[in-house]
Amino acid sequence: MLYWYRKEGGEQDMASKELGGKLRELRDSKGFTQQQVADELGLKNKSTLGSWEIGKSEPDAFTFLKLCKLYGVDNILGVFGDETPTPKKTDMHLTDQEREIILRYRKSDTIDKQIVLRALGMDEKGDNEKMA
């Protein structure tokens, strides 16, 4: 399990501040709002993410891994693996509307996803072939 260490008395230590700054930097670089990230992680409200970003608290190990995946990195602050970003198939810049479409698609049930793929002329595997 991943643990972050605090000085006695509950003061913020440098690692917490550094992690918080990196989390905010990654979120900003991807163009996500706190609410979008909170929704993607299944957090009840964005204040939890805000407390991570200012170093008041830290995510658990499972959530930390989800953040790495969401932000497209293999590691944050050298905690896991090397610091090389996860390679991307394309380097596209998405509009707010496109991001929202992706987030809603990810939350959709299987039937809704199939409807969307059919409307876009894509099969369930993501191939760009027309469905019969």
C-alpha cells in the first residue's frame, strides 16, 4: 500500500505539497476541471481533489493509480516506474464539449455505448468499419 508521511503535529511535509502541486499541474495540462476529475474518479465532491492538490490529504493507492491512468502518466513524482509519459496514439487537443462526450460515454452502460458506436459507424472493437 502507498503511504505518504507527515511530520509530527500534522504539518504538511514537502512530499505532500509536491504531490499536490504535481496533481494540479497534470490536471491543468490536460484541461480538466476539478469537477470533471472528481466525476471520473467517482468522488462525491471536488473538495476531496482540492485537498489533495493543496497537500492537505493524499489519495489512497488505488485512486493514485487511477489518477496516473487518467492523466496518461506512468508515475507521479517518481513513485511508480520511470517518469516517461505513457505513449499516446495521437496528440489531439479536445474541446470542452469533446471531453464531456468522452466522460459521459465512459459512464454509459453497454447498450448506450453500442448505440453510440453504431451511430458513429464503428463496431464494438473500435474498428472504423460500418456496422451492418
